Amino acid sequence: MPQTDNVLTEQELFIAGVARELAVFLDSKRDVLTAISPDTLVLLDSVRTLVTGGKRLRALMCYWGWRGAGGKADSSEIVSAGVALELFQAAALIHDDIIDGSDIRRGGPSVHRRFSLLHTTNRWSLDAERFGHAAAILTGDLCLSFSEEVLASIGRPTAAGTRARKVFDLMRTEVMAGQYLDILEEVSGPARPVETAVQRAQDIIRYKSAKYSTEHPLVLGGALAGADEELLAGYSAFALPLGEAFQLRDDLLGVFGDPATTGKPAGDDLREGKRTVLVGLTLAAAGEREARFVDERLGCQELGDAEIERIRAIIVESGALAEAETLIEAYSAKSFAALDSLDVPDEAAASLRALATAAVRRKS
Amino acid sequence: MPQTDNVLTEQELFIAGVARELAVFLDSKRDVLTAISPDTLVLLDSVRTLVTGGKRLRALMCYWGWRGAGGKADSSEIVSAGVALELFQAAALIHDDIIDGSDIRRGGPSVHRRFSLLHTTNRWSLDAERFGHAAAILTGDLCLSFSEEVLASIGRPTAAGTRARKVFDLMRTEVMAGQYLDILEEVSGPARPVETAVQRAQDIIRYKSAKYSTEHPLVLGGALAGADEELLAGYSAFALPLGEAFQLRDDLLGVFGDPATTGKPAGDDLREGKRTVLVGLTLAAAGEREARFVDERLGCQELGDAEIERIRAIIVESGALAEAETLIEAYSAKSFAALDSLDVPDEAAASLRALATAAVRRKS
């Protein structure tokens, strides 16, 4: 079912509401930080820059979860939930970029890089990179606290509110544990059995990304609207495979994506040493010599363009890329089938379908 | 007024309650993390180790703030608030140790160091130190989220609950902004006017430590018990100068403390480049040659024992140490005077007096 103009307008109104509340919230923090010291306002600017862009995928999943469960279109509660999710995502990105050593985010400097540039520009003492990391750790902590503050402001002491709180708490634990599994696999992967590499990578994306990008936001919205457990289970059945397809697409873009649209350098994931499902499939399918080359070169900070090109060729020629596309198709099919059985109003179903299609077909 | 045995027992009961709820909470997270992957349990062990020790200063301030405002002795709410504060403190320490490059905490390896040792022991690939930092960033994030989860579980949707929430939110923002000012001063201090160094250092300790170690916990406890604004203002008048004295004492211990009691290497703060009030006083009071030596050597990672000894001698001979002790006395006097005017039950006043005395006289 195609989206009608009405629905687009409603979604746009929600997104505008999220942007407005984000701005109001951050402005209120401007006063708090100014009282401490104007020197600290740069922390806020870093957060503001990050939350200004982005696809708002999580906020939108949350919104349609709410609407699908009977929540009203013009409600401040769901806007606050969207803001909390966007702030959480920003916090995760700030720390993720330190962890991955990513100097670029959405085409501009990442937060730790902004701070090290500030250090260099001002000719400050001691080490610029160290200062950048330290300042970005604190900015991420601040942003994580902001996220929580906004969620708590919803303040529904009802059973539905408690269910939503549980979703939010579980989401945070799973993301952080999943990210740990991700860095653990980077360092311990080469010593672990290659036969289980794909399974391990699938576990990682489930926790660090899939549940958190789609399932938890959708269920959070539903829970806030008081959805029953049956509907929430249906939401999970739709959104979890969608999130897995979403992250697999992300992995492909991290290796083959166009820097002009992804806003990240070409082959960045290879330099970071991400041991994705795509890498697992490659190690299993490639010849021994090729597999060893990939295994050894992953995560080398000084990986050159020619080596990135060779790894890409191995991924394609081993058939791993095609296998990954097949997996994305399979996850998508499972997700869309579950969507068809969801008992939600037509406009919510149509909007979720549009979001899902964009998530698995995206180029950035 | 001396503490009676009754009061000691009540305080011990509270501390035992906090330890018990911490254990129960972390056990509940053990199940969540095991479901994700047993590999992630090491995150929890790191948190557990940190929250097992410590002086529980913040939890105790919170408790007596609660009791002073008429809260009941055997209440689960105040135990939860204490647990939330202890978890927040653990999260702050984990990230602080990364930022300061502190490999030792309470005589054992700090969290990032634990993870880099895990990497080395297992002979994993890539860089052990980088893995350690990344894993500790995530552990701190997890711990920060745990802290919030416990606070939210108190769930009082009353005016008193809202006031407590505001205190908690402000505390987090101030700590993170204050820590930023701290690292900013490390790198920008040498280029800023020496005449304002003491003032800048005082601003830093107010936000990164004083308010958060004593004032906010005490006010949080009072707010949870429904204290009126007059009592909360009295709490602040007592606890803020106390916190400032507490942190000044901390700064002195960071330079002159006995490693056997502080659990940190001798002169660690000098190697980290902390520009404390003590350092500001020294730069102002020492001769030009001595001041330049201190200014240039602060923050050098390879600062040797002889250099640390020379800096200590300059601090003593310039009279800065004596000035710092005088400041501690002045803050303490202000704090105890405010305590005398507090309208709280005798046992709360006596317990706050004992806590305050320990905080400014401590050796570790």
C-alpha cells in the first residue's frame, strides 16, 4: 500500500517535533553549562552537530510503534521518546568513533577529532590526540545522560511506562555488550574457529545494532502506547530480521559504499578490522591463500588502497558478496512476512513498510 | 556530640543494604549478559570489583540527607539511591582512569588495564592498550546506564521525586563538564594567566568533585524525603565547602600521599598533569625558576622520582602546601558552622559531623 500525502505530512510533523524538542532541550543545557563555564559549551556544540543530521530511523520506528498501538498523532510523550533515542544514538556514535578510530562522521570530523583539532588550533600543551579522546569520552557520557534525562521526563508511572523503561534499559545493556563482542571479535577472531565466524558475527550484529536500530525503538513506542504482549511480539518478529538486514547492508556499505554518499572513507570497516558477517563468509568461501591475506590484513591502520582493492576483489570473487545479498533478501522476506500479519492500522503498516524498504535498500 | 552505638549500627545496616542491593542488581544483569554471550561477563566483573570497595561517602551523605529530612531508617528507596550513586561513581572512575592514564586503582589494575592484561594473557591480535581503552569505555557506559536504571526504579512520581531527579541530572552534567574543565586546564593552563590559576582550579574542583561528592548526594537524599527548600539550602551551605575541603585534601594526597594507603603511585597527579589549587598556589608563590620548572614538567608521562621530589620540595618551600592547609581549614570551618545551624535530628547532625571530619582529615 502506497503512502498517502496525509501520512507523509504526519511523519514530517513528528520529525519536526523531534528536531524542535532537541533544540529546546539543548538550549536549556546551554544555560546550565554557561553557569559552569563558557569553556564547556563546546561539548554541547558537538552533541548538537551530531543530532542535527541522521536518518531518524530509530525515532521513526518508535513513532510508528506508538501509532500502530493506538497512540495519538500529536502527543508530546512520543516526541520525547524519539528525542531520547536520538540522543542515545549520538552518544553511541561518539564513543564508537573513538573505539573504531574513525576520524570522519557524516563527511565531517568526528567528535574526538573535533577536539584534537581544537587543541592543535589553539597550540595547547601536551598531546592533541589524547585530549581529543578524553574530551569525546566526556561528551559521550554527557549525551548518554541527556538521553536518559529526556526519557525520564516522560514520567508515566503506569504499567505501560514500566514496560517501556525495561525496553530502554535492555536496549542500552545489549548495545554496550554487543559493542564489546564486536571489539572482542576484532582481537580474538583470528584465534577462534573459522567455521563459527559467521555465527559469531551474526550474534554481534543482533545485539550491537539490529535490536537497537529497529526492534527496541518499535517496541518502545508500542509499550508507551500500552500495546499488549501479542502486538509487541509481532513488532519483534517484524523488526528483528529487518534490523539484521539493515546491519548487513551497513556492512556491505562499509566495504563497497561510495564515500560521497556514506560520508566515510572507502573501505573504512576493513581498516578498523570489523569482523562482519561479510568477512566471515569470505574467510569460509575464499581459497586458503586469499583467506589468510584477508585474515592478516584486517585491522591494519596503514591498509593501503591497493590492499583494500584486493580484499574487495576476494570478497566478490569468493562469492561472499552474493551470499551476503542473499542473506539480506532472506531477512527482508522474513521481516515483510511478519509485517503482513501485524494487526495495526493501515497507515502504520504502510509507513513501517516504507521505512523497512528504505533501510534494506539504502546507499548511505 | 559523639556518635552513639545505635547510630553506628543504623549506618552499618544501611551500608550492608547498599552492598546487598548492589549484589542483587549485578546478579540480575549476569543473566542478561549471559543470554547475550558469556564473553561479556567480564564487563560485569569489572564493575563488581569497583563497587565492592570504596568509602561509600556519597551513599552515606545521601542517607543522612534523607534521615535529616525525616526519611525512615529502613526504607528501600534510600538504599536504591545509594546504589545509584555508587554505580555512578564507579562509572566516573572507569572513564576518569582512561582519561588520566591511571593504570592503578585501589592498589589493583584499573579497568582499562584489566582489559589490556586480558588481551596480553590471551595473546590476542592487534593492540592490547587500544583494546583496553575501548573495553573500558564500554564498561563505563554500561555502569552509567546501570546507575540510571536503579535511580529510575525508585519511581516516585511526586514533587519530591521530581526534585531528586533534577539533582541527579544536574550532578551528572556538572561532573562531566567539570572533568572537561579539568582536562582543558591541563592543556591550556600554561597559556592562561597565572594570576587566575587558583581561581580556575577552584572552579574545576567545585564542579568535578565538590558538588558531586558531598552536596548533590546530601541534597538528593533530602529531596527524596520531601525536604523543603530551606533545609536543602542549609544542606548546600554545609556540604559545598565540605566538598571543596575534601577535594583539596585529595589534591594534597595525590602529591604527598602514601601509596600504601592511597592505593595509587606516589606523585601520580603530577605525572597526570593535574593543575590543582595546590599547583596554582605553587606557581604564584614560587620563584620564577622554580615556577617554570613545575609548569614545564607537569604532565610529562616519564616524570622521574627525582623530579617528583624536586616539585614536592618547591611546593613545600614556596609555602603553597601551608596555604593549601589553611584553605582546607577555612572551608572546613565554614562547613561546620553551617552544620551547626542545620535543623535536623541530633543523630543526623552527629553522623554528618563524623563524615565531614573523616572527609577532611583522611589519609587515603
